[in-house]
Amino acid sequence: MPSAEPSPTGGAFHRFIADAARTGSLVVQPRMGFADPALMRTGLIATRAADATTVGTLTLDSFTRVGDYAAAARAIAQDHHLNGYPLVSMPIETTTGLLDGVHGPGFPVQVRHGSAQPGRIVEALIAAGLDATEGGPVSYCLPYGRTPLATSVRAWAEACLRLAALREAGTEPHLETFGGCMLGQLCPPSLLVALSVLEAMFFRQHGLRSISLSYAQQTSREQDEEAVHALRALAADHLPDTSWHVVVYAYMGVYPETWDGALRLVADAARLAVRTGATRLIVKTPAESARIPSVEENVIALETAAAAARATRPAAPPPSTGVEAEARSLVEAVLHLHDDLGQALIRAFAHGYLDVPFCLHPDNAGRTRSFISDRGRLEWSRTGSLPLGRPTAAQPSRRLTSSGLLQALNHVKNRYDDPAARLDRAS
């Protein structure tokens, strides 16, 4: 199902993605972030030069993510290592300098961060001349700390309005949900789809009109394809007056340790994106399981994904197993709680209508659980108060033990690291 036709003018990120969608090119993007401005610039230049249709990324450091800007500033001053680019604490002239001659209509750059309270980050990216970022009031709150959900909702509402104000100056800002990536793994796809749609609707309610909806590759190709098609269907229904596209993430959980296994997983993520009509793919690298990847390793992952995408064609949706129906039930139940999406999300978690398996945040009810079936699919073993709208197929007998949880967490890693595994490469 096609996304809404984008407006002909707008921000650099908005225009670039719209143009790629019209030509059928899969946009591939790294999760790249370096504290050293020279290295960050080198990484952006290498991303732009890769044999792929690419956009750039400034991934921010963990101090900035949690709002400890003073610690980030001290690290800069003392030349200490950071695990990303300290956008808020870096002089604006430094950031605009590293972007000069690199960022532009032919190569937009998105800021990726992980913050439940992104106000200062949004201010800094706008000051640097950027117009795209990602996250969400749920997906950048529950997995990453103990910030109250209500605090995150307020902060994200303000950040959305600040971004949306760019339209008054002729720039169409872009915001991407992270809801389809909750905890990275072991979250059944219907909940991922529902969270991504609800965050997108939250963005729309607060003024955004250029939006992407995320979905992270999980444990089963067929189930993932069904989920992405469900995400597209719900987005078409609930975002009628926005320009939207789907962005697939290469698997976000415990990653293969072998070079070959990691790249095969990235290639399969690219195939998933193309087969389901997604427009963009966030890649991971062969070094992902061990350390922060180098520029060269990022480029290898980008080019591996692009090559797999070029060899793949869109495919018809697989037979339905109920992913879309479950996602619709979750979304509709939340929408009935309050006209304001932020208040609806807060109430939904309080009632357990939204409940993320294995999430320890105090605002998450913690009554749901999942397991990986014998067919490799993510299924519910306990549904808590989820309003799934039909008798659930949850299987209490399949509840995970501690050893079973460890095995489930390593399921994808072990599958792709096994040299004898025969992985389906259908394209």
C-alpha cells in the first residue's frame, strides 16, 4: 500500500526520501556516531561515497542521551572517549563545520540519539541546519531508563512542536518513530506495529507531516513480512494527510559474532525491506557484537545491504496469521482512552493495554511474556491485559525459564553464526 504523496518542497531529508521512493531505490543508512568531529566528517563522506543510495547519521553519545550535558562537555575538554557525537555540548561552529560541504539536498543527515527528553537535542540540530531526527515518547523512554512516561510524553510533545515550527520557514522536518524497535528483541510483531503507528500518530497530532514508521527485523522472515505489510496498512488508515514511509532496522538484539553471519543478517534485512515495500534500511555492521564499528565496517555493511536490495524484488504479502488484526485491536483500544495521544499512551500503559515483554520500566505493567516457537516465530506466552480483541493463542506452557530466555536472546545470533545453517535467501 503506497504512502501518501509527499509535498514537492521541504527539508533535505524529506525531499531525498520522497525522491528515492519514486525511483524505487532502497535508502540505506548507518547508525554511525563518533565524538571526534574530524572522524565524524570522514564517516559522513565515506557514507556518501558508498556504492549505495545513502543518507548520513549523527548518532549521539550516551551522556547526551540522558541529558548529562556537563559530563559530555567535560569529556570533550579532557579528550576522553565518548560513544557518539556530543551534539548539544559541541560548539555549534564545530558541528556546522563538519557538515559544511557534506550535508545537503543530495546527502541529508539525520540525528539519532535515544533521549526521553530531547528538547535540547532538537534545538541543537535545528541550529546546525538539520531537519530530521527520530525516537518517540514511549520507545525512547521505557527501554532506556526510569524517566516517568508522563515526563517523556510532555517533552516529546514540546520537541515535536519545535520541529514542526520549521515549516513556517519553508522546511518540512522529518521525524521517525522508534516504536517498532522496542527492546530490540523478543517483542511480538503486533505490539511493535501498534507502538510504531501510535507514535507516528502522536507526531502527527503535534504538527509533523513527514514521518517514518520503524520495524526491527525479528526471528522469522515470514512473520516479519506480514508485520511490515500490517504496518503499511495501518499507516495508510491512520496517517491520511501525511507523507510517510517505512524504515526497517537490521536485527537489534544479540548480534552474530562471525563476519559472515553478521553480513548475511544485514543482507536478509535488506531483502525484507525490498520485499515489503519499505523505503529505508538502518544497517548494523560485522563489528556490532564487540565494539563501536569503524568507518570502513559501516561502509561494508551499507554496500552489502545495497547489493542484496538490488537483487531483490517486491513480493506479495504472506498469508495472514493475525498480526494485523492484533495490531489494530491494540491501536483502537488506545485511541478510545483519550483524544490526546499522549494521555492515551499514559493510560494505556497504566491499564496494561500496552505492555512490553521483559521491560523493567516502572510504568510498564510487566504482565506479558513471549517465546520463540518451533517455527522460529515470536508468539505470546502470556498476554496480561492486552486488548487483543479475540481469544489469544498465548501458550502458558511455553513460558520461558531463565535458561530458555538466554537461549531465546541468542536465537538469531546462533542461527547466523552456524556455518552449517541453510538460510532462505528467497528474493
